[in-house]
Amino acid sequence: MADPNVLNPHPPEFDQFLYASVGEDRNGYVVTVLSTLARLGLDPWKEAAELVTLERDGARARLGELLARFRDVPALASDHGRIARDLSQLLHAGPTSGALQRAASTVAGGRPGASRAIWAVLTIVFLLFQMFMVGGSGSGE
């Protein structure tokens, strides 16, 4: 049976946090945590996974630092601490389950075996390319 997460490999446990608003940008558009982290050059799911592993105060402090660096939402300049506190509540809503910790470790470390599979496919492609190149040059009579 096919993996049900093939089209959406990201853990749904982070959705409430990542799709929460951090405020409106200068053009009046709502900016989400996901967009904020991506615009800062960070992987939003990896960052969420790392925040989950921190204590609530540590996550709030880290999130506050990130929001303070983000200049696209004017309200964050003066209110990033309160927004970070509110968002960290979404991140730690309820006890950390075993499923959430597995999701965090999967996102932070990548899917188990995924890099090996990629390397195997690349090796096969390289070998096929070499076979066609060697086979094609030897038959020129």
C-alpha cells in the first residue's frame, strides 16, 4: 500500500502553529508563521520541530528572537514578545505525545532512509549513463 503522506510529508501536528497569523504586512495581507519562517530563510517544519523539543519558555524566547528579525509585519517591531507568547501556546497545546515527538524527530532529521534511497537512485542513473556512453562509443565502425 502506498504511503498516505506521500503528497503531504509534513506532520499535521504543526499545522495549527504554522498556519497561525503573526499579523498583516504593509500591503494588508495576513502573514502566517510558515511564511515568516520561510521568508527568514528557515525550513518552517524543521524550526517547528526544534521549537517543540524546547521547554515552553525556551520556545517562546526563540520564537520571539525570530519574530524580532522579521521586518515585513510592522506590528512585530513593538509586539513580537506577546505574539511569540501566544504562538508558543499553539505549539505546546496539550502534552507532547509520542506521535508528536516522532514527527518532530522525522522533520528535524529527515525521513529515515530517504537519503539512502536518493543516493541509490542517483547511483543507478549514473551507471546507466555510463553504460550508454561506453556502449555507444564502441560500435562506431
